[in-house]
Amino acid sequence: MRDYYDILGVARGADAADIKKAYRKLALQYHPDRNPGDKDAEGRFKEAAEAYEVLSDPAKRQRYDQFGHAGVRGGAAGGQAGFQDINDIFSAFSDIFGSGGSIFDEMFGGQRGGGRGRRQGRPGNDLRIKLPLTLEEIAEGTEKKIKVRKFIACETCEGRGVEDAERGMETCATCQGVGEVRQVSRSVFGQFVNVQPCPACRGEGRIIKNPCGSCEGEGRLKGEETITITVPAGVLEGHYLTLRGAGNAGQRSGRAGDLRVEIEEKKHEHFTREGLDIYHELHISFPDAALGTEVDVPTLKGRARLQIDPGLQSGKILRMRERGLPDIESSRKGDQMVRVHVWTPTKLTDAERASIESLRNAEHFQPDPDSLGDRRGFFSRVKDVFS
């Protein structure tokens, strides 16, 4: 399933207005009335509506950012969107396009709303950190408290950047508080309008009169914050969690950036991971392999007893069901695979050597290829294919 942000063509830090604008554009482009009989356009139209339903809802968007489609399963993910058919999508357009117009106004020449001035400072940058986790923490889920060095809101001015909130700012005379300046030019092809951030107020629409002495008008200072991160069970290396507003504070009450936490899997003493399964290498003696035994093996929840049947061959893999890692998107759980290696001693006493020598030619100590199945080498099997 495609990423909802990619569907709408917006960045993960996009605000509600940007998301609404992107959806509006796609809805107009792929609306069935503009593309009669075009199934691909109708599919894109529904896909955009599904993405918008999640990203326009703060609670759903937070779950989606943390857990992906699994976080909104049963809502908009997995083909279970709140919009069950195209008529449901149409019925929601009055909310999306506002009371001043509808999709039909946009398509057939209705009036469009005017520009909107910027009333806050610059947004803060996003941050990215790596969070190392053990397999045990991944298996159970965990909560981590970490200290992050970043820009934090100035306590003196509460992030505004001015000492007096009422008289500390004045409307920019250059852009009249809009935050943008427009230049109109004409050519043989018609009239062109070039819109740029206002150079006087740098797009904020306001000018600082009495900057805060603590932050010098920035509204933020370098500092450190302790952040709690809740990690769900079953995450994979490379997965990320997004904590909205936990990044750098914005300038002068601007929106704070996000904190993107990338999962990093620590190397384990006993296990290697393949998907949801974990592998453990177990070494046993020849007598234990021949006669059978019980051994203690490590698991992600402590040690457990494992039965070794008599006559076990080296390289055999034993499965311990549901001792692996959980699937973050379902209730399925992986297994623990124990690969058994029969240890061959490298040093023998005279008595030990004599005992083994007496068994060298014994009937049941001779290899029996028929009992091993097809364990020929790779090149032997390739040779058979081409012979």
C-alpha cells in the first residue's frame, strides 16, 4: 500500500492547510466528472480521499506516523476507508472545499478564496535520531526516555520573541501583514504574477519592535529536553517513529518541527534475526547427539529446555514455535530456530583415542547416505540439472 504522504505529494511535516490544498488539487484533477469512464482516475480519486481522511484527522495522523498503515487498520487503511464509495466522498466535499465554494465551483468557474497572511514565525526544523534496541525490547515493546539537544521555546517571552506581547510587534508596512509580495508582469503570452516572501519581514507579516533580551527576538534558545518514546512490539530495523512537535522549536511562536526516531537493532549475543524468526547456534557433544539429551537454550524470555532426540545429525534445525518476534501488523509471531552443531574434539587422551578407535569400524558408526536425504553439495546438484 502506498504511503499516504506520497499519494498527496506532501512532506511529512506538512501542516493541515498544505494537506488540504494538495488533496483539493488531486480531487479536481481526478474527479470522475472530468474523467468519465477512466477507471485509473477514479482509483486515484479514491486513493487521495483515503489518504486525506487519515492525514486530516490529527489522531489518525499521529497513529499513522507512528505505526504506518497498521496504526489505522480498521479505519482508513487496508481498504477499510471511512469513505465506502464515491458518493460518500462527494458528500464530504463541502467540508473540504469550504462554504465559500464547492468542487463544482472550482471546475466550472466559481470564485476562489483570497490569499492568507502569515501570522506566526518560522517553523522549526525536524530532527532525526537513532534509537538502539535489543531483540528483547523489540519483542515486548518498550518505553525509552532520551535527552535531546535542540532549540526550545524561550521561557522569558514564552516563545514570542518580544518582551511585550501587545506592543512588541507591528504589522509589516511592506506587505501589509500578508507576508508576501507580488510582482505583476505582462508579456505577449499574458499576465504573470510572481509571489515571493516579503523581504522586510521575511514572510512573517510582522516586524519586531522590542525583542526579548533572553533570546534576542528569536523566541527560542539552545537547550535540552527529555522525551519519552513509546516503541510498539515488532518494529524492524529502519522503521521510524515520528513525534510531532518534538523537534526544534520554531522562531517567534512558529510551529515546532518533528522528531523522527529511527529504529536500530543491537547485535545480540545469542541470536541473529531473519524477519520474524530468530536463530541460535547450539553446539553439543557427539555422545549427546548419538544418545539424545535435554539441553538449556536461551530464548527472548529467559532459558528453556530443548529435547535432543537420539541420532540427531549435525546441521539439523529444531523449531521452537512462537518464540520469535511479533508482527507489528498482525497477531502472528515468529519462531526460534535452533541450528545444532555436533562438536568434534580436537584433543584426545590415549584412553579416549582407544575408545573411539574401537568404534571406528562398528556397524552403526558407518555413514548411511540414504538416511540423510538430499544433502549433496551445491555444485553436485547444479551438475545434475545440466547433465
